[in-house]
Amino acid sequence: MQPSPACAELSAAARAAKQAFHTLASASSRQKNDFLSCLAERIARNRGSILAANAEDLAAARNKGTGEALLDRLSLDQKRLNAICESLRQIAELPDPVGEMDGFVTRPNGLQIGKMRVPLGVVGMIYEARPNVTVDAAALCLKSGNACILRGGSEALHSNTALAAHVRAALRDCGLPDSAVHFVASPDRDVVGAMLAAEGLIDVIIPRGGKSLVARVAAEAKVPVIKHLDGICHVYLDEFADAEKAVAIAFNAKTSRYGTCNTMETLLVHAARAAELLPPLAQRYRDKGVELRGCPNTRAVLPDIAPAAEADWETEYLAPILSVKVVDSFDEAVAHINRYGSRHTDSIVTENYTLARRFLREVDSASVMVNASTRFADGFEYGLGAEIGISTDKIHVRGPVGLHGLTTQKWVVLGDGQVRV
Amino acid sequence: MQPSPACAELSAAARAAKQAFHTLASASSRQKNDFLSCLAERIARNRGSILAANAEDLAAARNKGTGEALLDRLSLDQKRLNAICESLRQIAELPDPVGEMDGFVTRPNGLQIGKMRVPLGVVGMIYEARPNVTVDAAALCLKSGNACILRGGSEALHSNTALAAHVRAALRDCGLPDSAVHFVASPDRDVVGAMLAAEGLIDVIIPRGGKSLVARVAAEAKVPVIKHLDGICHVYLDEFADAEKAVAIAFNAKTSRYGTCNTMETLLVHAARAAELLPPLAQRYRDKGVELRGCPNTRAVLPDIAPAAEADWETEYLAPILSVKVVDSFDEAVAHINRYGSRHTDSIVTENYTLARRFLREVDSASVMVNASTRFADGFEYGLGAEIGISTDKIHVRGPVGLHGLTTQKWVVLGDGQVRV
């Protein structure tokens, strides 16, 4: 079958990106940082034309009757452009992960063997409406020595095309190959399929967007994927919880934002503390408009709330709804989390040293916390300086993914003529 | 469609293995090491019955007219059993990677954030004739806190069944759940398909065997795969090579063994040194019975050898054949390796400091070497103490995979009541 013109173009772009990746291997940190500063200046200088392009996208989206939430994700303004530029400057200031060497040992035969941190190669980003991802992804990939192929949502096409043109111009300005960042302008959906099948040309795919996009990418991809699926996060108020911390953390983890993946969706409470902790918490949730759904033992304490069904324990509400379960033991809490959670982020509130240590070890999640709100699980809060996504996979990288997650390590062997006997 | 009984059994075993993995999370290093010692003792004590089982496999294979190479891989003897037991004792002595914590920083809000090394979960091994893989894989997975599902080749069924029974008995003897190691006894090929599709139950698949097995696994797997495809390794004799090291390394990298993945398949020689280095090397290869195939410039120096076709540069011979190419520059050598190599292991022979550093950085391979034979690329030579395979992937782990490659890192967040504002 003849590939579509868009797919043929993608294939050529991926080949050029691979070549650019090899060229980037000899680029200095300074050159890469110059590119980031130069891009920030370009965007600041060209706000007018970028916002005009964005206005075209917004107008088209409004004409199609697009909902407010998507329009908000799609829209750029002076403040958001400033944030994009500020983020570029911050990425420029981060240490360059490429070339870090560690773990060197000297073997009995005199070989020195260790590891060097290196880029992955060509990163494929598949994302939806947010135009800032175009700049963020290009910046993080470039800083970590990777080339990238960016495929954004068709609703942001004008905005992305304008931003991508500045990315490529900034690359040229700094003596770097502009094929290091390829933006897919075609709305042809076959291009996504071609990206997912581009083994040997694209080294990793990072989907960013709603669950259906991510699930489609994961199901179809032949190329390895770093992905984020659900965020079914738990807070467990242990038998030995400090009451004040327990209420503050359980309230914050649910209510500071509803739509984020690190929001708590199920609250677990030790039976010995349910009668004490649940009523004041229920009062605060009620005042905030959060609907509670409880297990029978929860409803024994809070008779007014709805019962939780089995499906509630495995639901990411992304809404002002919270399921609540009373557990008889620490072990039951951990078993519930490992069974129903999404291995994203889970927190215990306790003053008990041994149980805190056990929770950290036994809960199999990307982020495990003691006496802290699950809402802290993101790259900026963790001090990564930037985040290309959050991984709920176990392979390669877990949790917030910064520059290190875009790199891998190769072995370095330094000899003076050794041969194997 | 009704799953076959073998697939239903696999699914139940994978569920039990996941449960066992959670139990292993609270096992101590001592318990895991006791299991390894106990297994070594059991195997030593039961040599007779293990060798009898192996004799059944060998007899059946001979009846089927199996070739000598496969018979050799299949066969066990006292020496090989001793090696298996010795390997178990060595794995017991390796440091436990699980629970290692590093990278802790204190954030402005007082949160302490770092990483803890943890097992991947349930590892699926799919392998061919070698029965020692059954013990090796179980030992490495257990030591690194993983449960595993082992699917060996049907030709080794009796041997593997005998060894797996000892693995499970040793687990029980040491108070560990025997469901942590499941050996698939059914020859039903659908079980392999079920393993590859067991998302959420099996966390990673490691195929070990011939290229067709690995390629099938990679093509079909929905579960992430750590795999080894080709070993097209290069030695580049640079303009500034020491002649003695050049000849010794190029000879050793090709001839110390022909069938191994870290054997050199293509020799690159700088044009300025071809007339000096190729004739003595060709003499040694000829004495050893190695067939040379050369580019036109190689044949200008060595007129008696066959011409190399384009296909030669991308062939893993695994045989006493070597392709030879004269290059005009360091850049041409690196470009050739990055284009035709399999990103496994490549070595430069040079006394030039700057070119050595550039080679390490610019060659995109799992192992990059200076003045050393490619044959050193394996877990034992690198000091890992053991090796579950060699990865030619870039994601997660590159090159020889030891205990660390069977683990990942989760984030640990230690607070004292922090909530996100």
C-alpha cells in the first residue's frame, strides 16, 4: 500500500530527526541553552503574531461549538506567553544531564567501567489542545539532547505552526539543525499511526492528553511509550495519625483541585479513628460541596452519605466526589491501595515510625508519601524544574518525568589494550 | 472465546505471582539470600534426579534428530550443575538493590523528596533450550524482589520441571510464597501469547533466545519488553591507534568466540593506517580460518579477499566471517557505526585523547569502549555479578542487565503535615 503523502513526509522527517540527534551529540550545553534563551526572546518579540494565530484557532473552535474547558486549554494570552518564556529560561538554567558519568569501577584486569547519561534519540510527542506543549516539549527534548517529532491537536494548528516556526528559527540562529524539531502540520490521523509504528526511527512516544488518546497510543504503539493513565490516589489516615494533620491533608488532597491526576479519589480511615476523624472532615467536605460515598462502616459514622459501590474504588472521578472506606488494619489499607489504586501517588498520615517505613516500602506506587498531600506529586513541586509528563508505568521512569526521564545510560569502558582470554 | 486451560492456568498463576510480589516487598535481604543458599544446597543434593530428568530431554531431542549445538545448550552435567550452584551463591553475596534510597533534597516547604529503588513486579521470562536459565532467572528475580513467570523451551521440559520444583521447595523452606516463581509446564504456544498480553499482571517480558523468538515477542507484546536483538559490533582502528593494541584487539574481538553477540562483525580502519595494519591482521585471521570481505579500499591492500556487499555491513555473521571497511576519517567511522550498527557495543583503538572522548559521546551504543575488545561486553566482565540478559533497547536499561535492571525507582516524599496551596 502506498503511504499517504503525510506519512511519507513523516518518515522523511523522522530520518532527518535521527540525523539531527547525532549532530546534537556534539552540541555543547551552552549551545543548547543559547537556543532556549533565543527562543524565549523570539516568542516575547513575536507575541502579536502568535496571539493572532491563536485567535484563528479559537475562532474556528468557537464556530464548531467547542466547550469552555477545551477553549481554555487552547487559548494563549500575554500571561501564558510570559509563562512559556519564563519556563524556557528556567530550563536553560537547569543542569545539562547529558554526559554525566558515574559508577566507575576498576576491574581486576585494569578496565575502568562506568556509565554515561545520554539522550534517548528521537522523541515522539502526541498531544491535544494545549499549544504550550509544543514549546515545552521542544525545549525539554533539546536540552536533554533529543530530537523530537511533535504532533499536536488539529484544533491548535495555527498556534502550533506559529510556535514551531519560532522553534526552528531559533535552532538555526544558534547553529543547530532545525530538523531536530519537526512539527507535524497535517491533520491526517494516519500520521499518528505512522509515528506509533516508526520502530528504529522514533525511540519513545510520549502521549499527553485525555485517557482515550493515551489508551489508543498504548494499544497501538510498536515504539516504547512513556505514559500516564489513571490517577486513583489514596490518603490513608492511620490509627496513629495526628488528627490535625489528618484533616488538613485529607481535605487538601481532595479539594485543592478536582481535575488533576494527583487529587485523592479514595480516603481510607483506620476503624479506631473513624468516629473521631470522619465527622469533622465530612463537615468540611460538605461546606465545599464534595459528595461522599462510603462503605458500610463509613456510613455507620456518616449515615447521610450515599453508599459506595465496588466500581467507586476503581474510579478516577476528576470531580468533587470522594469514596471513603474504613479499614481494620494497616495491612488492609495497603492491600486496598495495591489492588484498586493506579500506582500513581498514595499517602499515609501517621506518627508511627514503623508503619511509615512499611508504607513507603509496601505500597507499589510511583510516589509514596508520609504526612503530605498527594497534590504535591508533580515535577515542579519535586524540584525537577520542568516536567514533560507523569508516568504511571514502571519501566524506565515512574512519576513526574523531567530531563532525566528523557535520557538513558550507556556503558563506558576505558582500557589500554585489554583482550578477553 | 474460551481461553485454553493452559491460558486460564497462566492467568491464575500471574495473579498469584502479583500477590506474592506484594508479600516479597516485606521480605528481608537475609530471607532472600537464605532462599538462594537453600536452593544451591537442594540442587547439589539432588544432582542425580536432575541429571536423570535432563537425560530424558536429551534422549527425546536425539530421537527427533536435534542438532549438536542445541543438544549442547540443552545438556546438563556435574560441571554445569556446579556452575549453577556457584552462581546462586554469588547472587546471594551481591548487595540487595531493593530499598536503596538516594537523591534526597529538602524543598523550601520542608518536604524531603528522593527516590527508592524497588522491584518491577512480575517478570515474564520466555526462553529456549538452556535449563540453567530457569534457575538463573528465578534467582535474579527473587533477589531483586520480583516474582516471575518462566516459560522455557519444550525440549527442556523435564529438566526445567525438576529444577522449578526445587526452586519452589526452597521458597517454602525459607518462608517465602512459592507462587513467587511459576514455571509454565504446558507446551501450549498460546501461553506465550497470553503472557505477552498480560498487561497489569506481568510488568515486563524478557525474551532470551534466537532472533526469531525475540522478534516475535517484540512484535506481539502489549507488556513492555527488555530485549536483545542484533549484535553488530565494530572495532575502529583510528589514525592514532597503537599498532600492537590495534592488532591484538581486532583479532581478539573477532576470534575469541564466533557465536556471541559481543563479537566484532565489522572492522573499520582509518585510511592512513590500512596498509600498515591490515596485512598482519589478515595473516592472523587467515591462520585462524576467518573469511574476510572488504570494501574496495580494503581490497586494494588485501587483493585476495572477497568484496563486501552492502548487506555485509548490516549482517551479524555469528561465524568466522568479518567485513572490513577503510574509512577516510573519524567522522566517517562514527557515521558508519551509527548507521549500520545495532547499538550494542563498539570500540575505538586510539591514543588520541580528543577522539577517544568524542567516540564515547557520539557513538550511540549500549557499550562504547576505548582500547578494549568488544568481547568484554557482558554482565560478569562488567562486575554485575550476574546477568539476566543484554539489552539493545534504549528505554529503561542498555547493555548487560543485572539486578539493577530488574528494578525501578519510586519517589519518596517525607512531610510533616504539608498541604499544597
